[in-house]
Amino acid sequence: MEKTKQKITRIAILGDGTTPKTNRFFKSAVKVAKILAENGYTIVNGGGPGIMLASTLGAKQANGKVEIIIISSSATPNNYEGVNDKNLKLADKVIKTANYQSRVNMLINYVDAFVIFPGGTGSLAEVGLAWSEAKFDFGHHKPLIFFGKSWQKVISEMISQFHFEPKERGVYQIINSHAEIIPALQKLAGN
């Protein structure tokens, strides 16, 4: 893994907006966000339900700061998970964007690192953009931390099927437990 010179203060937690509160990933996202908030990191998410709400709840358990990036209500696309009312009320800062693409771009550019839980095509788009940005800004890249054993197979398959340069392989880590989040950040971050 390659350390970044990027100072990490804001961490985006990405994942499925349909994940129920009873799901192990929802519970893990709460724990991860709580640990991050306890260590002074600001949690950033897309303001929706599922993993996004879980990260807000976890940060707030530690009296941490939460910032959400949402789409203006007049521009929400079909099949968009929307804004979760509880997430909106708990947020310390709400950033509104004009459309879905600007929301994704703002999310990628606004934060300093990513914790990625399993998700759908929205999460896949965010991961692709974040990973490509890490390549182009290598050395000052934004680390990607994937949560869950299933990522090992997915990422191994991507690396074997696509042409990933060595530096693209050095910007991420896979963890399987909330207890691994701070050591992973320390391994990837220069601060």
C-alpha cells in the first residue's frame, strides 16, 4: 500500500441505500463511522437511507460531525433513493447540488478518503470515479478502504481482467472488521 500526502479530515462512507438496519453491513457502517468520529474525522455521505444513514447514526453516537451532499429536490432522478429525513435532520452541514452527476462529483472532490461498503450501480460509479482520481493524483491520492470479504474476489477479478497499473493497486485496502478501520487509515494516510 502506498501512503498519501493528502491530509485526511473528511471521509465518505459509500454503500447501498437500501441496506436495512438489521443487515450486518448497516451495523458495521454504524461502528466504523463511530470509530472514525471518535478519532476526529468528519463523516460525509449522500444523505440517503441505508449505509448513508448508518454512517450518520454512527458518527452522531460519538458526537461527531456529519456533512451530507444531496440533490436539490427539484432535480431528483427516477429510481433515486432520495434524502432520508433522519439523515437530513442529523447533518451538521447540507450541500445541495443541481443533479445526480454534480452530487457524485462533489462527493468525490469534497472528501479525503473513502470507506466503501457493498452497494449498487451508484456505489460502483462512485468507486470507479474515486479510483481513477486516485490514479491521476497518485501520491496525493484519496485512499479507498473496502469493507467486507466479498471485495477480495471482486477486486481480484477486476485487476486480473483489466489493466491496472501498479500505482492503482496501491491506493486501496480491504478490511473485514470495524476494528481495522484506524489501522487501515494509518497504513494509507500520511497524517
